[in-house]
Amino acid sequence: MNSPSHATAFATDAVVTASAASDFVAAPELPDILPPVKVRRGLVGFLWRHPAIAIGGALVATMLLIALLAPWLGTVDPTTVAPARRIREPSAAFWFGTDMLGRDIYSRVLYGARVSLGVGFFVALLASLAGLAIGLVSGFLRWADGFIMRVMDGVMSIPPILLAIALMALTRGSVGNVITAITIAEIPRVSRLVRSVVLSLREQPYVDAAVAAGTRTVTILLRHILPNTVAPMTVQATYVCASAMIVEAILSFIGAGTPPTIPSWGNIMAEGRALWQVKPYIVFFPAIFLSVTVLAVNLLGDGLRDALDPRMKKRL
């Protein structure tokens, strides 16, 4: 039982504490030294955080619009021959000049975008689909991995240009055959990438759980493995697209690609190389369009890699 002195001391401490609490004054809020970070959301915020995608995508979209709207951009028939106006310098009448047959280079370059972009996109699509199927089977089925990869190694041992030239030599020149030849040369690159991803995915616990539960192999591949390979395969497809456009231009430049009657950037440069020293604009304009397009596709691929790879994402 507490004594009266202890009770008096406790009451005194309580009074002092209450008095100190009444004398306490809250410190004023200090202004922020750094301004608040404005987080941009939605599509605008995504493009702001990944400028490579914004720049590359804008350039690719511009080239696509040029290819699609070529007939309405002040062009003429790119195959029309007019000897009376051959080898004209760039002017108000002929923006990019004319070639040795009098054909308008401006019209040929704009229509050539259809061929080069079409070859690049179709090769990327077909090579991605075929490489995805081969990579999934090779990476998940151990008994098929050795045989499939040795075949892919054999195809990769041949330079893509030489392989495409050999395939084109067996067939007649056409855009479809060019796409087929370049696709066969690009499939091993995609398949090896997908296989490397599948090799790491098949050891994950959720795959082991699916196997232990008796899930069919096809279901495991489609439901658990395939979704995780889409991101790296999409990035690889952009590089395949850029490489295909360069290979198509090389094949056309050496006369093993699209027929000369089809306006493509490679054909235009091949026709102008004989006059390069005196009329460099014949080669210059298609080369600029090809370089800008390949650069745009590579920028888009780099941006997608940074955006889709969680280890390389930029955090605000």
C-alpha cells in the first residue's frame, strides 16, 4: 500500500508533465527541398520512360505511312521510262532527280519502301513463328534437343548472305522467294534464343508441379512456357526485321534478289552504282531511307528490350 508521500510525489510529477505538454509548440512544416516527382501514367508515361521506343516507333510509323500512301504523295509510275529526261539533277520538278532511264527516283524510293518493309516484316513474322516452334520443342524435349540443335548449327555455319544466294540460285527471282530464302537463314537465330529461354523455364517449380500433376506436354508448353518466351522473341523479331532489310538490299544490289523491274532500295542503288562518281544522288537517297529505317527498327528493339526485361527497367 502506497504511503501518502509517494502519492504526493506522483501527483507532483503528473502536474509537471501536464504543464510541459501544454508548453510544447509543434514545429512548423518545412518546405520540400526537391519538387515532387510527377509520375506519368498511361501510354504517354510509357513513351516518356522509354524514349527509344518513342523515337524508333515514330520513325517506323512514318516509313509505313510513306509506303502505304505512296500513290498520294506526288509520285508517278516508278517503272515509266522517259529517255528525254534521263539523269536529271534533283529539282522542283524531280525532287530526287531521275536515273539513266529517265525514271523518277523520288517515286521509285517511295514505292521501294513497300518492298523493303514488306520483306523485313514478313521475314520477322515467319522466322519468329518457325523459330518459336523449333525452340520450344528443342528446349523442353531433351531427347530431341541434340538432333534439332545440330541441324540449326549446320544452318548457322553458313553465312546468311551465301545461304540466301544459294537458295535464290535454285529459284527464279521474286519477292516471295527472297522472303523464303532470308527466312530460312534467320530461323536458327530465333530458335536458339527461344531454346535458351525454355531451358531455364523448364526447371522452374511451377513446371515441375505441372508435370507432377500429370499435365500434358502440349498444355505445359502453351500455358506455362510460351507466355514467358514472347517478350525476348519480340525483341529478337525487331533485329531479324532490320537484318532482313539489309540482306534484301544486298541481294538486290548484287543481282540475286528481287527482279530489276521491281523498285526496291537495293535495286535502285545497284542501278546507280555505275554513275556513283558523277551522279551520287541516285544511290544516296535510297541509302538514306534504308539507313533510317534500319536505325528506327533497331531503336525500337533496344527500347522493347529495356521495357520488357525486368532487370533493365528504369525505376522512378
